[in-house]
Amino acid sequence: MKNRTTGSAIAEVLVTSADATSRVDGALLHALTTHRDPRGTLTELLRVDWPDAVFGDSMPFAQVYTSTTGPGVARDVDKWHLHQHQTDRFYCIRGRIVVAIADPREDSPTRGNLMLVELAAAEDGPAPLLVTIPPRTLHGFVVTSEEPATLLNFPTRLYDASDEGRVPFAEAAVAFPDGSPFDYDLVRQWYAGASS
């Protein structure tokens, strides 16, 4: 059963549009345009002439990869990902994912904030978004579509195991605005309730 208080708290931190204000300093939401015609679609994902901080000297391109995740699955269900130097640029090319970003940085104006970003490739989903995930922020994602989802990432650095870490949820103590501890099950339940 969906917890109404947490449901309100999820809605408070959920972003589905690039017009929304980022709740985490350095996490940028970049609107993408999909061009459609009878042959199919075309979406530009990364360009050197975009005017925001999605690409540039401080946001170089290093590699690109995809990962496919099953319906309802969270990557590291009880641990956050953390990079010391790398910025991720996430885009969903199939299905729907919700990216969770939490800010533990002591020097950040948004320290303690949690942000959920919905990335959807479905016809009925929001406008496509590219989200940047800055270094030293906690992040992960859960698939909220009924089919597998495919994530595309354009990180700013080549994979380096020494730059990547995991922080257990219990240690990070990230919470929704109503004080409920962050848990992917709550996000799954909220989406299941929203679609029924």
C-alpha cells in the first residue's frame, strides 16, 4: 500500500522537466528534442555548441556506454554510487528509469537534498532529458517501466575503479523531505500506484 506522506514527499523531489529547478547543485537538467517523421525519430544527445554546462572544458567527453536493467530492478538496491572526480551524463533510450541523486557534500549549498529525475523513452513519457550527476554526489537508479530499460551514459572520465565507490544506504542516511529514509521500494510503490 502506498504511504501518502511519502508519496507527497516523492512528488516534491521528482523532476520530469528541464524547466524544474535542480535540487542538487551541479545536477543539470538538459531538455532534448526528438524529431519524428514517418521513418522514425532522431534525438541529439550531446553537442559541443550547447550553451549550458553539459559539455565543455570542465565537462569533456571520455566514453559512452549503455546498460540494460530489468523492470523494477534498482542498481545496487541498498548502496549509493559515488565518484570523486567523474561527472555522469544519463539518458534513457528505452523504458523509464528514476535516477536518485543525493547531496552529502559539506561545501554544497544543497547539502542534504535529494532529487529524483524521471528519464523516459516511452511515447507517453515526459520530454527526453539528459541529467548530469556531479562528482561527490550519491546516485543510483531504479527501473519503473514494465519493460527493461536501457541507460546511456557519457561520463567525463574513462572508467577508473579507484574513482568509484559505494556507500550503504544506512551509512548515508538520505531521507525524503518528510523524514522517511530513502528506499527504492517506496519509489517503485509510488509508480505502481500512479499507474493503477
